[in-house]
Amino acid sequence: MQKIINTLAVLSFAMSGALVGTSFYAFSKLPEIKEKAIDEAKALVGELVSGAVTDAMPSQVKEMMPALPTQTGPALPF
């Protein structure tokens, strides 16, 4: 019975050590992971926005452009 308890204690210690080691590694790499995720998000959003603007731009520009005058009036007096 004592051997089983000792084995469980050793396994518990090993699991705790692995958890602490993994947590320390992840915490030390967190700035790199966060920066990479932010860069990927910026690239994705940039592609989506530029695609949406490019698709919507011709129709929006055509609607907003005023008609060009065919004649001009006299010069403005100073």
C-alpha cells in the first residue's frame, strides 16, 4: 500500500512540475504570441477592408460625382 501512495506522490510531483514548467514557458513566450496574433489580425483586417473598399468604391464614386457643366459663367469679380 505504501508503494502505491509513494508512486502517486511521485506522479503528482511530476505533473505539478510539468504544469509549472509549461506555464513558465507559455508566460515567457506570451509577448511573442500576442504580437504574432496582432500582426496576423492586422493583415487579415487590412485585406478584408481593402477588398471591400475596392469592390464598393466604383459605384460609390459614380453616385457622388456631380455632373460636369457644359458651359462656364463669367469670371468672379475681385
